[in-house]
Amino acid sequence: MRVLGVDPGLTRCGVGVVDGAPGRALAMVGVGVLRTSAEEETPRRLVLIERGIDAWLDEHRPQAVAVERVFSQHNVRTVMGTAQASAVAMLCAARRGLPVALHTPSEVKAAVTGSGRADKTQVGAMVARLLRLDGPPRPADAADALALAICHIWRAPAQDRLRRAAAALRPEGTTAP
Amino acid sequence: MRVLGVDPGLTRCGVGVVDGAPGRALAMVGVGVLRTSAEEETPRRLVLIERGIDAWLDEHRPQAVAVERVFSQHNVRTVMGTAQASAVAMLCAARRGLPVALHTPSEVKAAVTGSGRADKTQVGAMVARLLRLDGPPRPADAADALALAICHIWRAPAQDRLRRAAAALRPEGTTAP
């Protein structure tokens, strides 16, 4: 399975592509950061992020996209930009029919370090170890994007089983709430 | 000047097109609400909103798009969906090179009713009066979209003058912060 992880943001949007499957070795396919200037107006910044994400999807053809789930409890000043950038990432993926999964920061940290309260250094170190890199990817947004992709590769099979089990329990013809 | 107003939302996204100029009569060109089901996943809902906005832009060819400015102080549960839908509206407009203006709810209320604290009923009544409609557009999201377009038609010239004045005061070669 090839997954594009996206750590959304207007100023820095981390993108990382990982190949792997649960119980097998992971391989980094690519990593980068899309940057837009705070001097540009938001609509233009969103267009630049759309072009960047589309270019990554075109080049690496992932089978799924994992985006960090944004919480409105975060820093009020930055949360709107994060929500807007994540909307663009979800849109680019869904337009191509790609499945989109959202994972919370603590799910991602727990997946790669074993603790949902791990700090950036720990996440970067584990991403480097799991992908056999010489050092933690920089900036942190790039490491976070790779961590999201790894988290998705490991969590997706369990999530699928849960979804199928829930569907089997529901009366026929009904849909999830 | 023809303006598309967008009152963003995932469940109901109001859209309204108005023709007019400051000091001249206004005319409603079209009004509607894009709806997506809460049973759909967010990425799919964003694709449906994108298609809807693109269809309105194709059909009515506005010269500018006015979108409600989203504040993160709003209801925490709904603000993320609103931010995501507004990102899609801004993206659709900016992709075509259309200018996008953001107006706050109180700017819009003040523009059409004279008071930034007017309620929904007052806004609906004034939108109906200004556009010579038989009654307030329903639902409120449709009336709000028209109010945004009216607000933009009236505020845009003053905003342009301010922008030009600010640019003239700045040393050459610098840009806005």
C-alpha cells in the first residue's frame, strides 16, 4: 500500500509518501513541504496548495491519503488556516476517488512512538528509524507527514475490519450515522 | 458589477448572485442553497460543494466573489465545516482569477440593515426590500448569501480606495504585511 500523508498548513504543508503493509518493512518514496507566503491572500495560497498536492498525487499515485484531523481547540490564530489547507488536501484526494483517512495527532504519535504524548523530537527520531533515514526529516512538518502515512498503513486494516463489523451489525438498507 | 455571495457551510451553503453598483438599484440574478448530507464523509461533501460553486460560477459569470469570514470563536462543532466549505469557495474563485473578498457577519448586517447586531429576520426583510422580492429568501443561508453580495457591491469601492491609499503610502518595492 502506498500512502500520501499530509500535515496541513497554509505556511508549511508537509507531504510524505510511504510504501508498506502491516508487519512488513516501510519505505519512504518522497517527502517535502509546500510553502506559501503570508504576504499572499488566502484564496491564492489555497490555489498554490491545491497545485502542490495535485503534483504529488500525479507523481506518486498513492492508493490512499491520510490527513491530520484538525481540532478547533488548537491555537485560534492558526486553526483556520490549518482547516482550510486540510479541506484542499481532502478535496484533491476525493476528486480522484482516493480514500481519505483522518488521524488525530495523538493517534499518529501513539502509532509511531507508542505514546500519544510524544514530542516532536521523539516522532522525528522514530520516523527516521522506521524508514531507515540518516536523520529525522526536517522541518517537523515533513516528519509529521511521514508519520501520518505510517500511522495510516498500520491502522487502516483495523479500521476496515471495524467498519465491516459495524456494517454487518446494522439492519440492511441503513447507513452509518 | 455582478457578485456571487457565499454563506459557507457543509450542510447548507447559501449562494446568491446580485447585479448592482453603489448608488444604483440592485437586482437579484439567482439564489440557492447547496446541500450535502451529514451521512457522507467530509472529503466527498467538499467535492459536492466544489461542483456546486463551479456550476454557479459557470452559469452566472460574476466579476467577484464575496465569502463570509469565518471566526474560530463560533460554535466549535460547526466552525470546522464552515472553514472547510469557505476554503472550497475561495479556491473555486481564485482558480479562475476572480477577486475574493471576505466580510464578517457584522459588516454584512451593518451594510444591509444599518446595525451590525441585526437579527436574521431583519436581514431577510432588508434583503427582500433591497432586491424587491415578495418575501425574505428562505432558508436564512440563501438570504445571507444575497446580503453578502449586496455588502460587497457597496463596500468594494471604499475597500479599493483604502488599498490604493495604503499602497501609495508604502515605500516603493514593499508589499502589504
